[in-house]
Amino acid sequence: MPSIGPVPGHRGLYISAGHGMLGVTLAPATAEGIADMVTSRRIPESMLPFQLAGRI
């Protein structure tokens, strides 16, 4: 499962990794989600299952 979102403990650092062979296919949706996170400082609901908090 991909890891997408802010890196806990590192303000302003976001990650988008682990897409496997679907990276190019999922890039537009992931980029839109990351852009929303950076501009609004909130995690879009569609990205909640992929956040890093609690996984690292």
C-alpha cells in the first residue's frame, strides 16, 4: 500500500512512495492530493488510508 502524506515530526515534509508498478498511473491523483495537503494543511479524506501517522 502506498504511503502518502506529511512525515510526522518533520514540518513541511511530505512523501509519496510505494506505488509499485502503478506509480505513473496513480501520479496525477497522488499529486492532486499532495497539493491539497500543502495548500490547505489538511489531509483529504481520500488520502487518509495512506497517511504515515501510526505506520512509522
